[in-house]
Amino acid sequence: MDIVAAAHPRLVRPLTQPSLAGFLASLTAGAALPPLTAAAWELLGRELLTHDLAPFAYARLRATAAWGEIPPGARAALSAAFQASSVRTYFLENELAHVVASLAAADIPVMLLKGAALGRLVYDSPAERPINDFDLLTPPGQVDAALRILAARGYEAQGLFWLSAWQRRYRAEAPLICRTPERWRLLIELHWTLVELPYYIDAIPIADIWATAMPAPGLPGAYVPDPATLLLHSCAHVAFHHSTDARLLWLLDVDRLARRAALDWDMVLTRAAAWGLTTVLAGRLASAQAQLDTPIPPAVTQRLQKAPRQPWEQRMIGLGDEKPGRVWRRAWVSWQAFGGRQRVRYAAWLGLRSLLWLPETVVRRRQQRAAARFAPVRPSYG
């Protein structure tokens, strides 16, 4: 039974099997919550933790009259989840500030992506939006300098990312893992383009992203994408890299962005069409509207229904999922999406990259063994 539908005035008995999506829909809309049994709250609490939504739910419920009606056990669990997220966020925010300051001192612009940007832009506090790592964007021409700055702070590039820039031609990011004891295994993914699939490296003009970037709230020296770009990136990242992951946290990101009064829907639709992201945008918005009652303007829905789409857009979905066989499928679909000389360039790059597969595998395994030998495994953050 959907919790929104169940919140009918004639309802007398508390619900025993609440819907997490319905609960979130009521929470984001500010609607009254129906009564729940203690067992239902326990079930709901477990689902909130599974979907990384407990900090957000706590922050929303704590400020309402409904907080006092929640069973003590459920209140304690939500409070503990928020406190743990706050401590983790304090640690991460402190490190992020140092990273940004180090890059800024070298005149390297840095833009926050994904959770680090969302927590500042569409949530009341970064603690409401848990993250595991930092996704940072730098201009393509300053990636080598950024890698050197981060290496000085203890972040080790994984694989052969110390090679010349040609290796990065059809890649979008470099993973760096911190090897200093106090920040052991903290991950930074250093991006130089927005979407992590080969076709989109040239399809999305990175200069346009920087031209509309905004200062990051509460973090001097850093930037965040404009809301339209952040919405498209949120939709694309989940569709391409987590297509089978049903966590509602990512759908809540879309909901929070879509509810922003400052969101320029015309920019969203124009960029989606120009960048080949209309299919993923339409799919994620439809899911958010169906599950979270996300308010999508009717004019936007109509334009999406009529918008032309490239034949390969649907085949891009799931190409970034870490599953057997996806590497070869990604190469084939990307090659099909390219046209003319770009196909030749991409095929040549794939051939050169294949020569590095063995040495890169060896380097990665050596790095993993060294990490396991010389330092303890610490719990992940987020």
C-alpha cells in the first residue's frame, strides 16, 4: 500500500507495511504522514539506511511535530545515522577544503560534482547527502598539474595515469587513492570531462560547463555546476553507471533538483538535446515523478515526448556498469555512435590502449598488494 494513498482521512489503523517511495514523497512535499506501527517504523528505518536516506529523513522529521510520535527506537536509530553522517561529513569537508586550497594555490580551477555539489546546492546540509569519495572536475589542460598537486598531498593515481595525455583521450577521470595514514584509502576521482563514456567527451563542450559554473556555497575557491547541468549529470551518471541499482538516494537527487525554483528547464532540455541525453533525462524524470511525485511542468513533459533522439541513446544505458563484457560492449556502442573520422581516431586509440592492458593490470595489482601490506583496511566513508 502506498503511504501517500494511505494517508486518507478515513484511515483508522496504523500502517504495518509502509512504502519507502511514498514516505519520501510525503516528506519532500511537506505532507502529513500517516500513523505507523512500531514494527513499520523499524522496517522503514532499515530501508532508509539501505538507501542512504536516514540522514535526510532525520533532518526533515526532526523539525516537525511528527518527530514526537515516532517510536523511541526508531528516533534513536535515525538520530544515530545523522550523527554518524555528520561526523563523517566533518572529516570529508575538512579534507575537501585542504584539497581545494592546494589546487587554488596553483591557480587550478576545481568544480565539485555529484554528491559534493548536491549536498551544498539542493540539501540543507552536506550531512544529509552521504558521499563515499570526492568527484572533482578540472580543465583538461590542467590535469597533469592537478595530479602533481594531489600526489604531493598523498593521493596516488591508480594504473598508468602518469603517462602522456593521449592515454586520457577517450577517458573521463583518473582515480586517486590517498596513502597517508590519517586519510587512508580516501578516493578522489579527478574528472576532465562531465560524462564518463567515450562518446560524450567530445559531445559535451567542457567550456560550456565552466562558463555557467557557480561558486560553491561554503567552500571558497571551488565551483559547482549550474542546476541544469547538475540535473543532467545526475541523470546520466545513474543511467550509465548504476542502471540496475534501485537506491532511492539518486532519485531523490533528481527530485530535489527538479523542485528548485531557479532551475532553467529550457536550458535543461536544450543541453539534453545537444548532448544526446534526452533519453536518460526523460527516463529519470519519469521515474522520479512516478515514485516521488516530483513536479515536472507539463510543458517539459510534452517537449520530451516530441524531442528527437539519436538511435544509439538507449544502447548507452548501463554501458558503465561494472559487469563482465561491458568493456567490449562499451567500445562497440561508442564506435557506432561516433561518425566519420572520429571512428578512426577512436579505433586507433583502442588499439594503442590494448597494448597497455597488461602493464596497467600489473601496476594496479602491485598497488593493491602494497596497500594491503602496509596499512590496515579502514571503513569506507558514506
